[in-house]
Amino acid sequence: MSVSNVQTSLVDRAPVPIRTRPVRSRRQRVGYALTVLAFLLPSAIPLALFVLGPMIAAAGVSLTKWNLLAPPKFVGFDNYANLLTAPQTGAVFLHTLFYIVGYLPLVYVGGLALALALNSRLKGRAFWRSIYFLPVVTSWIVVALVWRWLLNPSTGIVNTVLGFVGIDGPGWWTDPTWAMPSIILASAWKDLGFVMVILLAGLQAINPELEDAARVDGAGWWRRLWSVTLPLLSPSTFFVVVISLINGFQVFDQVYAMTGGGPNGASEVVVQRIYDLTFRYGAAGEASALSWILFVVVLGVTVVQIIGQRRWVTYG
Amino acid sequence: MNKKLLIAAGLIGAAAVVLSGCSASGGGDEGPVTITYTNFISNDGNEDNLQKIVDAFEKANPDITVDVTTMPYADYGTALQTDLAAGTESDVFDIEYANYAQYQANGVLAPITVANPDAYKKSLLDAYATDGTQYALPSSFSDVVLYYNKDLFDAAGVDYPTADWTWEDEKAAAEKLTDKSQGIWGDHQPVSFYEFYKVLAQNGGQFLSDDGTKVAFNTPAGIEAAHWLVDKSGTVMPTIEQGQGTADFDTNLFKDGKLAMMHTGIWVFGAVADVPNWDIAVEPGNTTQASAVFSNALGVSANSKHPEAAGKWAEFLSSSDTTVDVRLDAGWELPPISDDAKLSTYLDKGAPANRQAVFDSLDGIALPPVVATGQTEMQDIMTEELVEAQSGRKTVEDALKSAEERINAAIAG
Amino acid sequence: MDERWTARSIVLHVVIIAGAAIMFFPFLWTIITSITPGAGLTQTPALIPENPSLEAYLRLFSERPFGRQIANSLFLAVITTVVQLITSSTAAYAFSRLPFRGRGAVFAVYLATMMIPLQVLVVPLFVELKTFGLINTFLGALLPTFASAFGIFLLRQAVNQVPRELDEAAMLDGAGHFRTFFSIVLPNIRPALATLTVFAFMGSWNSFLWPLVVLRKPELQTLPVALAGLQGQYTTDWDVVMAGSVVSVLPILAIYLFAQKYVIQGVASSGIK
């Protein structure tokens, strides 16, 4: 059966409420249950065995003191108590939050601009899209090198240009205040292509008739963006925001590559602390406790977004 | 359409059976013994050299087979600790000196009976013994020396470093050699934990108290030593903003002929081989001569099922004549042996001319301070505080005080 | 549109090209370092290599089983991608089209699996797989990658965007869920499937920590681990490392180009655009 001939009106769509189904027979219900299982089990089993299982084990580890070399020692909630009162915990969460708040708007707006530009009639779109995707696949060793070169306080291009305008450029990654902004800039730049790819797929699922209809109605480019494109793009936007938040809270590679968490811990983020505690400072129990604290934070943020989805996201 | 899903599931199932057979696990315990060895020491181009040593050992011990796994250095610790947590560690594995105390204290290392202890340099062998029992065998060592560019010295009319130099001599020379207008710097020395405990020793101080429970560097000698490191930045050495502290910074500067002296390890010989006229000298001390020595070692797992075979392999790898020859031929670090005559071929391997300095440095060595808990934290904290002083955000005195407090807390365990 | 070369269009082109140059630059630096023998990691990029040579690439393949390691990475990435496409699309369909009690909670649990860093899961996971005897096996490396909440989430968004009228029309014609899934939903989420293909492949290809601890033997090791092995305890041959980076980027780019074409083609034929 082919669907390409089915004409459907996609204008004036409100989310379709789930129809109440007629009462089903027992056999039908069992059949339905099996169907649901058939669709869910392929993903549920690996997730349960290889992610949830270890997560629960990690919760167990969080109640111990363990240096990985000798058997773990039960300490109850000591790790949590220590973490929640240590100033360093607040500091790493703050740095992580700072990262997210700086990174997300930059990468989204930049990625959106790219997606819009590369969705239009532009010569050689496929080629440009590949180029813009290159940083996403380039390793952080190289990206960190490039950005440390660009942001070099004495010889970097950025400070040189700032100098022309009469601004005394900061120490960037050598300066505690500017270390995280340096990381944010490099990260947003690197991930533009990622956001672009997601939003492009979303843009291409939008029926152009809708845009044309708006244009015919006399709406300008900016108006079309806000009234038509962005709302219809909201499922993809939602995805980008949720994923960026979840990944943002777990940021690690870029911080490690650009500043190693320095100078003097000024850019240390949560996962770096977790890694250090586990593999460098022999405190796997404390690391697990910290990751469960992180989990609660991320879960909270995500739940808020999912609930807000009903208000913010239109499914076309 | 259930069929498609079923076929897919069947394929995955079949693949699973095939894939689980694709394991490379070692042999069992039937008859001859196979021991496993995990290392990082051969991973930067010396895998074949290691294989030569393995082959020689297996020839001399036909009932023992050695199964070698090589890991990247930077992540070796992660992999080893994961193994130890799960009980999958090899019979023999590499360790660094800095981790020895912690591993020994946690019962991870089996005691080793050394057949021929006199083959080893006593100081290195003792570094891996606790309470009279040998828990690991040193497998190699390298040290830190003073490199200098003869051309730059000639141009500035400064005499070359000698074995009698002290900090004063070095400082005077560095200042004369520095010419910022030409982009020439006199002396590079990293500002880090690894340099600090050494310059502390060079100034008669010590990093830890005698019982190892707290630090002992916050003394006038310690402050003076810290200044020795920190004050170079911006005067005879570039600042952090100018790139100091990034990877290979000093080596590149030296190679470009823009650095007159640098403190770094003997592993850089190869990298600067093309610099026209350079040589090395023993690092100048202040009140004492003390050079930093780094060493890797071999441990036998406390859970090993074949501790004697493992011990034999560890001893062979660390001190046999085969090993000595292979290492010297390949320029693969120095074997920790006591017989200097065997090491003499090392002296004639080309630049630098004064290779004798590598051995002379061993007359006064500064081993890294080690503790059973908090080793890595201690190192990180020290480096952080010194860098704070170097960037001018703290005075040296405050940095040392802060380091003292933080490290004492970290190593209290 | 007959306004081919308006000012706006010119500015657009210029900005795109300038931006692309900036995007391409790090990769260019990687390539140049890889063909500069004995290169160190310099502060400033040397744009013209003095004695360009392919020595680094030769050493990559001769000094270590790099070809084998590339094959390992490729094998793992392909399997991961295929399996993730299956597990993600089926779960996405369930979360979008199969209402059941507690579905929201189950989805939240799925998402929750993304919220614990891998660094903390590594040790328990390693112990678990050791119990199954899967250390140093490809299966051991693969199993944790078979389901991805990221992929499920991505596809769920896409399935949500497929109009339910299409489902309903099919069901009126007598199609059950499986039929609808294969004939209606899957063809209509091709852009998202192509996107997931790229990201799943990339995720597996670049994955480091788990393959590091699970696959130890050199003939089993994957590319990122092999590249890390190029950085020694004291010194690093940066030209070889960069050569390795260049080689490791190529397959992802190939997949990306392939997936791109498929996206455009898929969209054109599904009658939506």
C-alpha cells in the first residue's frame, strides 16, 4: 500500500487527542499487550541489563568507600553528606550550569541560522553542509589546539582584533574568569553542525505549502520564522534542548581538552570531578554519590521540560 | 511483517553466538603455564622490542608462555583499576613509582622473591620494597637533566654549565642569555609538583615529614625553592599567557634555537637531535645536588595463580642481559642495573656528548614523595597552587600555605 | 524565484563561505601536521609544511595493526548502527502510537538512562560483563550500545510528526500495528532515520572509555584507543597522531554524505515536500 497519493490537509492542525477506543475483548487486550511488548522489548532489555542495572549498582557503590583496589566498605550516606556540604560540589555544579547557560543559546541560534541558510536555495548545499559538519567529527585534541591558538592572550587573532578596537583582550583560557567562556565558545562552534543536522531534518518535514501560504498572506521573512517555521520546528527544537541539557550537565571532553579544569579548578565540571574521584583519587563511592546527585538534578530539569512540552511543542 | 522482525532477531542471535566466540582470552592451566602481562612501557613504538625480550624468556623457560597486552599510557591507570576492581588483572603488570605505595598498602601486589638482587641498582630496588619485602621490581629509569644550547652560550659569551654549578650560576647565566627583543629566553623549568619536590631537595628541604603523614615544605627553604621556580616566569622564561605550560612548549622553543637552557627528561634526546650544538649537564642544586629520577616497575598480582612464573618473568624483563641489550640498542629508557660496565655502550650513542651526566645525576636523587592515600590529589594540589603563584594571583608564601592545608587534608585518608 | 543574485543572496553566500573556511580550518591543520614529519604540537599552525611526506601514514599502518583496528571499529559501528535503528524505531513507535498505562513513566525511565555519566557505569558494567564472560569480546563491547535513549528520543519526535491520519487510513484498510509501522511510519521518518544513522555510527566510532576497558588485545582494539596509544608516557609523535585522526574522520564523513543524499531523496519521494 502506498501513501504518496494520500492527500491530507496539514493546515490548521491541532494535536489530535487519543480517541477513546471501543471496549476490547480479552483476546484483543492480550494481543495489544503483546504488541506493545514486541515494540518495547528490543530496547528495554539492553537498557535494563546494561544501563539500569549498572546504575543501580552505582547507587549501591555510592553507599561505600571504595578505592577499587581493596573491597568496598559500607559507610551509609556519608558520601552524600560530605558532598552536599563541600563547597567544591557547589562549585562544580555552578561551573557546569554556567557552561550550559552560555552554550545552549549560542549553539541553538547558530545551528538554526545554519539550518535555515542551508535549507534555502543555495548553490552546493550538500557540500557546505558537509563542511559545517566537519568540526563535529574532528577530535577535541585538535579543536582545543585551534581555539587555544585563536584565543591566545598575546598572539591570538581574537585579542589582536579586540586590540584594534581598543579593547584589552582577557587571558581567555589562562584566566580563571575567562576559562569557561573560552570552553563555551569552542564547544558551541564545534557543535553547530550537530544542531544544524537535527534542525535540517526537522525543517524538511515541514510542508512548504504552509510557508507559501504565509508568504502569500503577506507575512515577511521574520514573521514567517516566528509564526510558522519555529512552531512547526518545535519538536526538533525540543529535542535539541533536552539533549543539549542532558549532555551539557555531563560535559567533560571539551573541558578536559581546553583547560583540564583549570586554572586552579576554575572550570572544573561535575563529570570531571566524578572521573577524578573514581580513577585518580581512589574514591569511587563518592564519585557514584556525586553522579546520583547529578542524576537527580538532570532528571528534575528534564521532567520540567517534558511537562512543559504540552505548552511549548506543537506536533504538526 | 512479524517475519522481518523474527529474521532480524535470528540474525542477531546468530551473530551473538559467533561474536562471543571471537574472544582472545589466553590459554588455560593445563600443563605448561601461561602468564599474562599488561604493560604501557612498550606502547610508543617499542612493541617489537618487547617481543624480542618475550621470545628470549620463553626460549629460556620453555614451560612458561607470556601473553602480552599493551595499553596506552594515559589511560593505563583507568584500565588497571577497573581490572583490579573486577579481579581481572594480569599476573604481571606495569606500575609507576608514584602508585607503588598505594598498591602495596592495599594488598594488590604479591611479594617477589628476587633470584639475583645484586643485579639491580640498590636505590631503585629499595624504592620498591616495604618492611624488607620486595613487592615490585624496577623495570626502567630516566632522569631529568639540564639541556643547554652551546651556540646561544657562545653568542652571549657565557661559560657552559659545569657539574659544580649552583642556582646562582644558573640564574646569572640565564639572565645574561635572555634577550627578549630577539625572542630568546634563558632558562625554562616547568612549574609543577614534579619540579618542586626536586628543587626542594636541592635546597635541603623535604616534601613530607619523616613519618609521611603531613607535608614539610612550608619552611624558608621551601619558600626559597618555590621562588626559584616561580620567579623564572616572565624574566628568563615565557609566561603562561605566552604559552608556557602547553605541551612540548619547551622542546619546540629549544628546537627553534630560542631557548638557552631547559630542564627536562632524557627522553627528549631524540626530539632535539637536530639542534646543531647542544649538550647536557647535571642539574645544578643549591645546597645539595638532587636530580629527579622517574622509574617504572613491574608488580605481580596478589591474586596470581602462578606467582613464581610471574616473578621469573618480572625479573627477566627488568634485569636480564637480553633486556639490557634490547633497551640500549633501541634507546628505550635505561635498565635499572647496577653493573655500569654494561651500560657503557649508552655513552657512545651520539648527541649529547655528555651522556655521563645521566649517570652522574644518580649520585644525588630525589624520588617523588609517595603516600598511601591521596597521592594524585597531592600532586594536583601542589601544581595548582604553584601555578597560582606563577600567574601572580597569589604570593608564593600564600600558595605554599594553602597547599600545606589542602594536602594535609587530602593525605590524612 | 527569479531574484538570483540579490544583495541578500550574495551576503548569504559570502557568510556561508567564510564560515565554512573557519569550520574547515582545524581539519586543515590536522592534515598539514600529519604530513609534516617529526612535527610537534606547535603554538601556531604552520600552514606550509617544510618537507611534506606521507611517512606518518605509513608508520601508522606498519608499526601497529592499524588496518585491523580500523576494521574493528567499522565492524562495531555498523552493527551498533543497525541494531540501534531497529531498537530505536520500534521503541519510538511504541511511545508515539501505542498508548498504555504508565507510558510516560516508562519514557522517563528511558530518558533517565542518559543521565548517569558513563565514567561511573564503567566499573559495575565491567564487573557484570566479566560475570557473563564477555570481557575481551566484541559482543561485550557491543551489548551496552544496542539501545540508545538518544536514538529513541530522536525517532519518537519524528514519529510524532507523522500525521495520525495516515495511520488511521491504513488501519481502516485493515493494517495492524506492524504493517503500519513498516509501511507508513518508517518511510515517513527517513530524514530522522538518516540522522540517527550518522549519530549512531559516530557515537560508536568515537567511543573511547568502554572499548578501552573491554577490548584489550591489540587485534581487538578500536581506533580511538589505538590513537591514544600513539601518545607515549613521555613523548608523542604528533604527526602520526594527526594522521590517525585524519584517517578516522573519513568514514564518518562518508556516512554523512551518504545519509545526506538519502535524506533529500527520501523526502522527495515520500510526497511531503
